[in-house]
Amino acid sequence: MKRNDLKIFTQLSSIIALAMIMVVPLFLLSTTTGENGVPIIRPLVRLTFLLSVFGIPLSIVSIFSSENLAKRIIVFMINVSPLGILVYGLMMEFVDEFLRTAP
């Protein structure tokens, strides 16, 4: 593929990143109010998480496009952040469970 044809991947990954930016604050607002919130928010967060995992390869491919470099890097960082937070949480759980010193 030519570099100009790779703009499609950049557009798809940026749309996925925008969805993450819009949905995650809604989820945080619904959980901090103490109410159950709208029942559609939780599956929507799951869907956007899966889309962001799907957006990681798209972002990697879009790095080679002729689109603006700052846009490509920001979209990549947004798409990787949910997976990074999940890995960080699992690592902290492992450290807390197995590497904690006994009192």
C-alpha cells in the first residue's frame, strides 16, 4: 500500500480513540454518583475497550502513513492506555499478593 492509502487506518484509529475519550468520562461520572447509572454505560465501556484493543494494530499501521505525526502518536497513546491500565492493575495485584512482606 502507498503511504497515502494508509490514511484510512489513521482515521479508523482516531475514531476509536475519540470513542474512548467520550465514553470513559461517562463511566467515571456514573460510578462516582453512587447510582447504578444508565445500564447501557457498562457494556458501552466494554465495547470501547475492545475497540481500543483492536485499534492498537491500526495505530501501529497508521504510524507509516503520511498523516500528521502528532496526531498519529496521540491516537496510539490513547488506544494503548486502557490496555496499559489493565496490565498495571494486574501487576500491582501480583505484587500485593505475592511480594508483600509479612508484618
